Amino acid sequence: MRVTVIDYKAGNLTSVLKALCHLGAETIVTDSDLSLVESAERIVLPGVGHFAATERLDSTGLTAAIRAAIARGTPLLGICVGMQWLYAGSTEAPNQPGLGQFTESCARFSESTEKVPHVGWNSLEIRPHSRLLAGVTPGEHVYFTHSFKAPVTADTAATTFYIEPFASAVERANVMGVQFHPEKSGATGLKILRNFLEVE
């Protein structure tokens, strides 16, 4: 299985590549080569940091190439900010559009006595029939670090509670995303990445 990993200079590439290689995937990294997106069997978009960094995806032509790959049926997995980019946008960078596969927008956690960002292990409440989360037991813990979150909608595959419920995984056809870091989430994270590699 060949996985094209998108590097837009804001991703946690090393850990993601190590996890994918551990699972037997052949990984190819690109920050601008559109042909590697066109020929991809799977696409992974890791991300950390500020939503504004996704502007690089637009300026290099990767946004259009990823959109075309999705239309061809290529499975796509967004991680952390990579998942947020699947939405229309984020209040973190109001002038920077997302991919728009999901029409809602991401927003910062509400003001609370809890600290923001949300950092550490938290549990997943899993909705039925998710291929990405197949075999993951509801209540299993994964590792988060983020200040912005996606809303709970019909496309939400799992929810997590911190200050308020938010979408910790999203899935529609071949477009999938996780707000947590599967590459830092032990055996549960590896199971989720394996599911992505095996999804039809």
C-alpha cells in the first residue's frame, strides 16, 4: 500500500511516517509534486499549529489536486489541523478557506474554567458503522492537543467531551479525519491507521 503524505510545513511528519511504516505502508512525502497526489493510493494530511498554514496547500496547487483525488475515490485521512481543513474553514484564520468537504466551520473551545488547549488523553464515543474506527471499543483513549474543534454533525464518526462535545473523528465515504493524533495514541491509534490503510 502506497501512502502519499502531504507536507505543508506544519505537520507532525516524523511520527506519522514511523507509524505508517510500522504498519507496512510505503510512504511518499510531497510538499508540491501534484503527480504524487494524482497517483496516490491513499493520502494522509497531518497537521499541527495554526490553520492559516493551510494556505500553502492552495498556493502549491495541492488543494485542487486533493479535491480531484477525492472525486476519483482515493481515501483521504486528515489528522488534527488536517481534519479541521476538511471543513469550510476555522475561526482561527477567518480569511483562509478549508477544503469544504464538510460545510460547517471549526471554532475555538468556549471560555471555561478548563484550560485551553485541550492536551492529553481522552475517550472516544463511537457512532455505529464507522469503517475508520472498526474494532475500536467505545471509551478507548487517544491523545489530543488542540484549541479549535469541529462541531458534532451527521458526518461525525466519534465524539469526545472537553468543555463541550466535539467531533473527534469524521467520516463520509472516502473522506476521513481525526482530531487526535493516532501516531501518538498507542495500540488504539495504530488500529485506526490500519483501518484507514485497509478501507475499500
